Amino acid sequence: MDTPELAHVIEAILFVAGEPVDVRELQRALEVTEDETRLAIDALDSDYSYHRRGICLKRFGTHIQLSTRAEFAPYVERLLQPIQKQSLSQSAMETLAVVAYRQPVTKLEIEAVRGVKCDYSVQSLVHKGLIEEVGRKEALGRPILYGTTDTFLSHFGLSSLEDLPKPPETEPADNAEPLVP
């Protein structure tokens, strides 16, 4: 793989990861040498700097990460800061509803209700301050328990969780067994 292509692959990985990635792990995963990795990272960094792109490459010891270019941060913050102006995706709203009505709840329990993975939605809701870690479940692996925050109550105009609307009762089909809570 040539340097420009390797730089693009690294860029894609960093974009998806969203957090610092260890250069040695990157090198192992891509099955390239230390020099090839360094050259590709330097090329990527150079390209971002030369074109004054909206993102830049940050280096932390042996880790690298994509980040917003410092001079553009105020514009990004203006758009993203006020939570009241942020709309939540359908999946985030579904995840938030599960947390609100079943808290404290683990990711696995949320996924069991929704039937799909919820990692991104949970991360997004934590970042927005609508849910937070409230402890650990006494179970294998001690998974994180999530609950809603005061910001959640404020965002939805609630004074307490008791103000949540009651969920509709699900009636079983004529030939189905009654639902057990």
C-alpha cells in the first residue's frame, strides 16, 4: 500500500474511532512497518495543515486523534452547545425512553428492548448530558448502569420522573399469553 492510500486508511480509522488510537496498534492492524506508518501519519498531518482543513491531527505520546482545528472550535460550539436546539435522532430518542422508564439500566438491557446495538446512542446521550453513569450492576462483568440527569428533566420540561407520561398498556392478542411485567 502506498503512502497516500495508507494515509487515507488511517484517516478513515481515526474518523470512526473518534478517540486517540495507539500508533503501534494501528501499525499492527494495517500490517505495515513503523516507517510506513510514520510517513503516512506525517503526510496526513501535512495535508491538513497545508490546506488549513477544519480538522487536524493531534498527537499524544504514542497516540493520534482527529480533532477540530482550534480556530474553528467557536463555530462548532455555537452550533452544538445549546442542547435545547439539538434534535435527537429516532434511535437516540428510543434509547432515551428506555433509560427514562427502566433506569437504572445497562446497555445490554437497552439493546434487549430495542433489538439493536445502542453504543452510539448511549455515547451521544452521555455527551449531551441527558443520561449519565449511575453505578455498576452486580452481575458478571459489572456493566455500567445508566440513568437520566437533571438536564434531561429540564430539556423535556419535567420537574421529576413521576411527570413522565405513562406508557401505553400493551394488550395481548386473543390467542396470546398475557404479558408478564
